[in-house]
Amino acid sequence: MDIEELKKFGIDGPDEGIFIIVLCTKWCRSCKLLSTTLQQIRDEGFIKLKEIDIGDNSKLARELNINVVPALIFFKDCKLLNKNIRVYGELIVNKGVTIGSFNEQILREIINQI
């Protein structure tokens, strides 16, 4: 999957750099906590970010087999990240997708490995 394919879901992304799509819901407390941390990292200029409520765009979640939120989908230079990332020996990102809420330190480590 690349940025062009995201357009069929109504999503525009940047042509270069790290772009993260966050699949979330309005009622998810973990999603809200994660969102605050990601927005801080975005404001520092390290990433581009797009939050999508799966209630409004369930097609993307189905396409990527995601049925739990929060879920982060990592892109680098227009393409879905095609690698796994381990943090402290644990697989955190599996072929560009991670499920769950993570603290700032883990998120920064993921971004450093991208």
C-alpha cells in the first residue's frame, strides 16, 4: 500500500518523510492518550499525522485486517513501512502496523528505527 492507494479511502498523505495514520474511536481512552503524545511528536516536526475514526472509515481498517484500536499505520516516503520493528526485544511494529497504546519513549524509539 502507498499514499496513492490511500486516496481511495479519502486520505491524503505527504510525499516524503514519516507519515502515521492512527485508527481510533471517539470513545477509546487509550486512543486519546496516544493522540496527545503523537501530536506532541508531530509538533516537534518529526512526523506527519492523520487520525481517522474507524466509525467514519471502516474500509481502511478492513483492508488492513485491523479490528482493534488504537492502531498505527506507518508510512515512509509514500510507502507502507515494509519492515518489523523491535523495541527492547519485543516485536512492536509488524510490516508497518502496530496495535495498542504506547508511551512516548517507545513511540520515539519506533520513529528512530524507521
